[in-house]
Amino acid sequence: MAIRRFMQAVSCLALSAGGGAAMAQEQAATSTQGLEEIVVTAQRVAQNLQDVPIAVSAFSAAQLRDARIESVRDLAQYTPGLTSSEVNPGEPNFAIRGIGTEGINSNAGGDASVVMFVDGVYIGRGGGSNLNLYDLERVEVLRGPQGTLFGKNVVGGAISLVSRKPDFTETFVGGSVTYGNYDRLELLGRFNYALSDVAAVSGAFTTIDRDGYTRNATTGNRVDDENLWGGRLSVRLAPGDGVDILLSGDYTKQDTLGQPRDNVCNAALDGGIHCAGVDPDPRVVNAVDDGFLRREVGGVSATVTLDSPMGEITSITAWRKADYSHRDAFFSNPINPPAQIESINENIETSEQFSQELRLAFKTLENRLSGVVGLYFLTENVERNEILEQSFPVPASQGVGSFPQDVDSDSFALFGQASLAVTDRLTLTVGARMTWESKRAHLQGILVEGPGLPPPLSVPYDVRARESWRAFTPRFAVDYHVSDNVMIYASAARGFKSGGFQGTAGTGGSAATPYDPEFAWNYEAGFKSRFLDNRVQLNVAAFHTDYTDLQVSQLVPLCCVVIGNAATAKIDGVEAEFVAQLFEGFRIDASYSWLDAEFSSFADGATADYTGNRLPRAPKHQIGLAGQYEVPVTDSVNLFGRVGWSYRSKIFFEASNTPLEIQKSYGMLDGRLAVRSADDRWEVAVWGMNLTDKLVKNHIVAFAPYAQQLNTYQPPRTYGVTVSFQF
């Protein structure tokens, strides 16, 4: 009913917009300055963003630079429906429209709900997906299930990074140097070398070094610092007409001190347990161990495209590996004896994957019928060991437990989508994907050291298990161009996320019992439009999503995170994106999302019944607003300024919706001022992020019996100077 009413409203608006756009074009001045065309590959082929009947946010390289977007967390400030939090920098939690599974990264047999793709390559594990955004052509965020063309684990959506590719026509060297507070030093180098008309090589490297935002008063060290370097190299060949070969490799290494949690107690409790001696400054912690984070992430890929009589054939072959280890003083702060509790968590993980995608993009019937068909294969191995050092007042619960996990996964899929232009303005689209998956797990619970059995270990175990699943994920869509610049569309699409196994189970029986995939049907309607001689763009989407077998992570106090098919959920929302370039050099970007995301039922056997509660990391309101202006000061020098503001209403970090797990609503202010050459060859910029120094929780673990929070935080106010050049 809500979608039908929205479609009626959309039709009226679109018809009005079509007439208004036509009048505006007739009355427009002779100037052709306006918004550039944005090309995306949201349907696995290059298309104008305004012609794609999918809710997509796209950011060009220039937008990423001008807004200083360097991570998915930065991207989320200006993308409707997207949130980004993290247990630590190696275990991100991305959520789109309220869908994103907390705690899945601690589980070798689990998967995320929002997946990152790099140049079309699926990035599976969290330790390998939290990549820095540098040397990119663009970023695309696809909102809602993308099960037909992108496959598994895109039940919430997909984040697609498109790297800058070698160019046959130019040779250059460029880079940037940044210095900021917390002794931040960034170096970025880029190059392109045209070897000939049919061969080119390009690459980039980056290094970031800064002090930590947090001080550990126990050790005297600054923690959550950053020490990262990486690079990528690409070779492109065009040995014949209609043949394009791209060979790419990338590598990132990170080695930093960990991120101990700030300990907040809301009230003194009976039994003498309260947080005495904890520093009131949230960026000062009192942990017995600094911890550490180490990551090595890399991969190689070969993308071959070939024009054939049938259409364009694309093959993407890729191998990726991520080594990740993290030690965290998870629960370690002064608490009055004799009730002192110390819990230290150490994770060691290696993940390796190989994938092969082969697809054909075709056009026939005088280009009225077009589409994509293909097949996909992924094999992945994840070896993880989670070590828990538990020091409790009760000797029976004190000790060290180890939970080795070795999981092999295989996924195979056949997919296709076709669009038929019934008329010059009306297009019908239908697609489907059939996926077969299997997982084989070797799971252990080992008592390393006593005197007792540390939670969650109830009894040592060594078990093997396997499970297989199938998923059918169709898509249906219709779009109609009311005018050359206004399109309305409606779609229904299904997505799914893989099933898995518990990572830190208490018993062998629990470890060997799989949880099932989750599924979602998304019903969406919207319009995409441009007005005023291509100077104003307004895209709006409304949606209703039905989730079944929703995988929910629940924290059992002094035990573990339990994942199971605990719930169904219903989500309604509206998203709008607005861009205006009313006169040369001046641009406004705005976005808004409204989200009503609730659990509609909770299964028997869950730790509690949270029916009616709000989904975690699902803000009801989300706003992004930015204005920028570039003006010439001489014939060769321009002045550029940008101010951005984002707002997010309160979110919960857990299905219980306990007051202990709330991040209250907040606004974030960023800014950038630059002097640059008119030909974009050099730039000197000053910038600031989180200028009002908001304290924003990045992750919360709550222990309700102790009225206690363990928090990590997003960065405080940061600022600096960046000098960029290219020659």
C-alpha cells in the first residue's frame, strides 16, 4: 500500500518534472556548463547513472579528494542509508538500510551482509575489506539486495571500488604530502606511463603514520595509532581490435598498537562492583595491555574483455589473501577488588580466496534487447584462532581458552539479466541467479590453561561439520522515461547471505550446528531526474524490505557472541539525493534518508524476545549536506572552498535496544580550503574533519548486570595541510 501511494506520487512528480524540465531547457541560456554525466557499472555494464533503475550513490575521484573521503566511514557521512562502524580497524561493520551483522568477523564460518568489491572482485573477510580509498576512479554504493548480478552476501547492498586504470594517451607523475595534528604524515604517489598506443602501466603507493588518539594511562603509551603503507600496480594491454587486458595487483600492510576500550559505569552496583579509578576522559583508558593490530592484505587479478559477434565477453580471475591478528584488552579496567575482572582477546586469522567470473554482455533485436549472462565460482579458506584470557573472581571461570577454526567454502552460480525496450521510453527487466554453496568446518575448543574453564568454554571439543545451501535470487524491474531527463522505475529483487557456523561455541554440539542463510525481498520505486539545463539533479527512492531468517548476533554476558536465525524484519524507507550547480564553480550536494527498521518477530530459543525493537545501526534520519565554490583569482590560479555537514539520529548497537548501547544523535562538520592551479596540476589545501570535536561511539559492548559500557570512538577533531602536484 505504501509503495502504491508512493508510485502515484512519483508519477505526478515525474510528469510535472518532465514538463518543467522541457520548459527549463527551452528557456535556458546558451551556456552548456552543467553537471557531468556519471557512468556506473551497477548492472555490470557501463551506463549513465540516471538510466539505472537501482538506488546508487556514486562519488568521482574529484569528489573523494574535495571531501577528503579516505575510508568507508568518511563515505557513510554523505551516503543515505549507509553506516560504518568497527570493532577495530581490521573488523569493520558496514550496514545499508539497517542490514549488517555485528560480530560476524569473529567467526571463520560467517559472512558479512554488505560486501566490498574492488574492480569487480568480491572481498570476503573483514580483515581484507577495510581498505583505504586512494587512487580511485570512483566509488559506487548500491543500496538494497543485489543478488542477481553481484551474488551472495549483498543482502544489504554493495560497495564497489573502481581503480584508476592505465591510460594509453598520457604519461605523468604526481602525488601529495600531508601533515596534520597527532603528528600525522601521509605520502601518496601516483604515475601513469604510456608505453605505446596499445600498452600502458600505472600505479600508486600510500603511507600513513600518526600518533594514537587514545592514551593508555597504565602503560603510558598512545594507542589506536596508525602505521600503514600499501600500493597497487596495473598493466593494460590492447593487443588487437576489441581486446583489452588489465593485470592488477595490490598490497596493504598495517601494524599499530591496539584500541583498548573506554570503561564507563553508569551507576554503582551492589556487591562492590563499580568503576573506581577510571579516568573520566573517554580518550584515556586504563588497560593492562595495549594490544596490537597487524594486517597484510593483497591480491592479483586479470580482467580480459573481448568484443565478439555475440557481444562483449568479460573474464575476471582473481586471487586474494589477508593475514590478520589483533590483541585487545577487551575488559580491562580498574574495578574494586575482590570483584576484578580481566578479559583479553587475541585473534589470529588467515583468509585466502580464488574467484572466477565469466560473463557476456549482449545486445540484439536492433539493440532493443540487452543484458548480461554469466557464471561465477568462488573458493575460500579461513583459518582463525580466537584466544580468550579470562581472569574472574571465581576460580572455576578463570583460565585461557583457544578456539581454532578452519572453514572451507565453495560457491558456484549461474546468472542472467535481460532488458527489453518495449518502446523508446518503456523498458522491462528480468533477471535471476542460482547459487549453490557448501562449507566444511573443523572447529575446536581447547583449554590452554586453568584452573577453571574460561567462558564460553563448557567442555573441550574437536568437531567437524559440513553443510550445503541453495539460493534463487530473481529481480524484476520496469522503468519509463517521462522525458529525456526524467525516469521513473519500480523493482522487486531478492538477496541472500550465506549460512555458517559458530566461531566461539561453548560445546561441540553448538559448534557443529550451522545457522541458515538469510533472505530478503526488496520492493522499490523511485525516480531520477535532471532540470534547468542539466544543472540540478534529484533522485528519490522508496522501499519496503521483508527479511526472513535474519542472522542476529547476541552477546551472552561473560560468555560469547551467539549468532543465529533469530528474527524476521520489516524495513520501510525513503532516500533522496540532490545535486545543484546553479552557476559555474558553485555546487550543492544534499542527501537524506528516513528509515523505519524493526524486528517483526523473534524465534523461540533466542536469548530474549526483541520483537518490535529497532535493528542495530539503523538511524531513523540521516542527512548529508555540502556546499563548495571554486572561483578564479588569476588566469591560472583558482580558490576552492568546501563545507560539509552530516547528521545521524540515534542508533543502537545491539538488538536488545538497551539504553547502554545507544549512540545519541549527532552532527559532524568538515571543511576544506584550497588554492589550486586552473589546470589541476598543483594544489595547497588546509582541511579539518570533525571540527566541533564530537565524541562519537564507534562500537559499544554493554554488560547490563554491571550497568557498564566498553566503548571505542571515532576520531576526534583532526586538521592538516596537503600539498598535491602532478607533472
